[in-house]
Amino acid sequence: MRFPLRSIAAGLSSCLCLASIGFASAYNAHPKLVVIIVIDQFRGDYLDRYADQFGDGGFKFLTEHGAYFPECSYDYANTATAPGHATLLTGAYSDGHGILANEWWDPQKKRMVTSVEDDRTKLVGVTGSVPGGASPRNLLADTLGDELKLATQGKARVFAISLKDRAAVLSAGLSGDAAYWIEPKSGTWITSTYYRTELPDWVRNFNDSQRAGKYLNREWKDDKGNVLRTTGPAPGKPADFYELVGHTPFANDYEFEFARELMTYEKLGDGPATDLLVISLSANDILGHQVGPDSPEMQAMALALDKELAAFFDFLGHQIGLANVWIALSSDHGVAPLPAIAAKLHIPANGLSAGKVRAQLNQALSARLSPAHAAEYVANFSYPLAWLNEEAFDALHMKEEDAERAVGEALKQTGMRGYFTRAQLAKGEVPDTETGLRYEHSYSQLAAWYVFAVPAPYTVGSESGTDHGSPYTYDTRVPLALYGIPFQPGIHRTHAEPVDLAVTLAALLGINAPTNATGRVLTEALAPARRGEGSLPPPEMRPNPSRSPSRPPDEIRPAALVLREGPP
Ligand SMILES: [Zn+2]
């Protein structure tokens, strides 16, 4: 008897969910706006670690009034900024979207190229001679924003912003209206001719009003008034926004300031279809590399961000009304502890010098393959990826497979646990294990010969500070929270992955999931429908971040009612 009852219950609840989903629709702007906030380098454990120090309106607004998945984890090994943002927006891993690293070796250009550089484009908003622009043309899959655009025949507007070009460009997708990022020295907002030939007036005005400059020569203090950083340039040195401000909460303030201006001037949330805004916050990553996840600075950064989020949610509430917005929060990757911190606890840890590893590899390979002459068999080692110099192997008539295996064996001599070659991953020849699957998901056909080193846990690719880029939990586990009328408030300790974000949002918006998406709809996050119940609550009953935390979730969340009867 148990089975039929359970299946009836499951059937009923899926009907209820479908009824609820039916009310939300991207085609008539229900919701008016989806905001995805990606914190660059934000580990899943931070929200627990600082839980008793957060206020009610920031992180807790999402984790207590939204569906929160604390056990969300990337199921691939290449945990870095470009792959992470591509994964969140395409709902696929690198074997689907193609972005396997922030940069890779280009055998034709004989240098590393970035995941978004594109010679066919130019930067817009930069004066003087500048190298090529940026575009998302390396993406092998489309994104949530692209599907929104397709479904609404371009009526939905899609924007992404970040301090970093790769984070903004990959998030805006192929059809985004614009991606904006900063020129590092001045901090002014720029874009690429891929999107437009000139900055819009509002961006020019923003830049001209010296908004970046006001964050220079300031003191960043923690809650107790201790000065953690000053943002003044050293005597005689020119000011560099990214260097001086980038690793402080002022950089997040600056991004939110730009986001508010963008929403106002582009009238986001005021169109005939659902709009999408992706805000990638870079400051946590810039600071995290320097001081590690266990430092007082990272704690102060998290607490400052909590307040910044609260202010932004308040703005969303006033500007669009929180009943008309869905908010998602996640991160592109975590980070390893500083090797010195782990070592103090008797946990083996190591900070590698990428340059030294490359020299070691070339020495070992030369001794084995061409004892008479030393050659540069490894063109670049960008932890944990070794990029091969095909010409050097060609001279020995070595095939890709053999060349990559030789490099892999040399990597093991440097202390790596193992390796996966491009040729091996291309053929799907990986062991049927969790680790094998993670590297299979990290494969991309975009780059030429390469080998993934499998590092030992707590080994990082930098002699100073710390890093990410491993398949271990400290790098893969990130928060995932979804706020909005379709989402049932609650903590779900079920298995979730960042690839589920775009798939879940697409399902609830009533549009196709991105082309190569492999994620699942997080059905446990969905609020049951409440068809035919009452009428639209008065405005004072609608969610507001400054007031809602004191109210029980059900009371502040009018569920399907607002979706059906709310303003168009
Ligand atoms: Zn980083």
C-alpha cells in the first residue's frame, strides 16, 4: 500500500508545482527581473561560519526567506573564475560550454590567450592604444540570458557587470545587451564593440563624475574600528584602482553603485518581458588570494558584503518591489587555506611556484627525450594545467597522446598525485570514479595539447598567498540560494550543483534550458501553489527586506497570488 500512496502524493505535489510554475512567465514579465549575484571566491562554509554575525537583511534575507542549498558543489576540477561563471549561466560544465580555464595556450600566437579575448573586437571606453577587445565567442553553449532573449524575441534585456572582463562577458552570454567591466588602472567602466560601438551616455556620465576616485585614499576599517587597509597609492606611484581598491569592500560598493545606475537608466524590470542582471562581485577573490579564507580581513569582507547586499535588496524592493524580483546567489569557486595555516595544524600543505614547476618539467623531459639538447616541452604551467609546446614534440615525431603522457609522468615526479591528458579526456577514457567524472567534466575541445595535474589536497599554485583550481571541497563547495515567489523558504541539504541554477530558473520562467545544460530542476525548492486563495495582499504586506525577517515566511510570501494578479 505504501507505494501507490506515495506515488499519488508525488503526483499531486507535482501537479501543484506545475500549477505554480504556470503563473510565472518570462513572456509577460512575471517576474519583472531576475538578479543573479555571483561572489567571486566565496566558500560554502562562510555562511555558517559567520551566521551569528550577519544582519537580517543581507545573506540571511536569502538563506532564511529563500530556498538555500548549503551543500552545493561543482562537479568538475577546474574551479576558476571563467569556467565558474560559464557553468552558472549555461547549466553545463566545461565539456559542455568549452571554457576550461581563465586562459590557455594558443599554439598559433605562441602565448596564453584569455577565455574572452577576441581580435575581431575592440574595447569601448578606453582611450589610447589598447589591445583587442573581448567577446563570449568561445562559449560552445548558450546561456540563461540567451534563452530569455530567444523566447521573447529579444524583448528581455540582459546585462552583466564585474570588475573582471571574463566574469561579465561569459555571464552576459552570446546575446546580452551589454557586459560592463572596469579598466583596471582608472576603474572606469568599459565594454567591447561586440556589444556596442560607444558607451551609452549614462555610463559616460558615471565615468566622468569620478565615482572611482572617491574610493581612493580611504581607510577600510573593521567593525571595531581597526584599519585593515588604506587605498592610497605609494608616494610617487600612480593610482591603480584594481590594485588599491579591488581587494576592499569599497570595490563591492562601487559595483553596486554601477548596478543601481544601470537598473535605473536601462529601466530594468520595466519592460514587457523578464529582464536579467548578473552582478559578479570580484573583491572577495582579489583579497582572498592575498590573505586566505581564515583571515580577519576575509571575515570583515564577508560582514561588509552582508550590509552591502542588504542595501541592494532594499533598493530592489523600492525600485521594483520584491514580489516582482527573483534573486539567486552563488559563487564561481572556493579557495584553499593559506598553506602555512594548514601546516600549523599538521595538515600537509604546499605553495608551488608555477615557474619552478615548469622548469622542473622541462628539465625532466629534456633528460628523458632529448639528452643532447634541452628543449621547452612545456610552454606554460598555469596551475594545475600544463600547456604543451607541440613543435618541440613534433621534432621528435611524438604524437599528442604520447607527448601528454610524458608530461603527465614528469608532473608526477614533481609531487602531483596523478594526471589526465587532453587526448584521454577527449576519448572519455577516464576511470569510472567520482574523480574521473570531475576531470571528464573539465574537458574542452577549445584548447590544444594540455595535461591536468591532479594536485595533492592543500597544494596551491602560488608561493605567496593561496589559490583555487582543485577538485577538492574547499574549491568546489559554494552557496546556492534562490529567493522569489516560486521558491519555498527552507534549508535544503540535498545534493545540488551550480549547473542546477540556470535549469531551475529556466523551468520556472517557462523557457528552454540553455542548449547544453545538464543540471536538474531543484524541485525541492519550489513553493506549493495556492490557487484561488484570497486576493493580492496590500502593499504593506509585500516582502521588504528591512521588515520581512520578523515575519513568518508564509505571511510575507503571497506565492502564486501575486504572480497571477500582480501588476504586469
Ligand atoms: Zn581567484
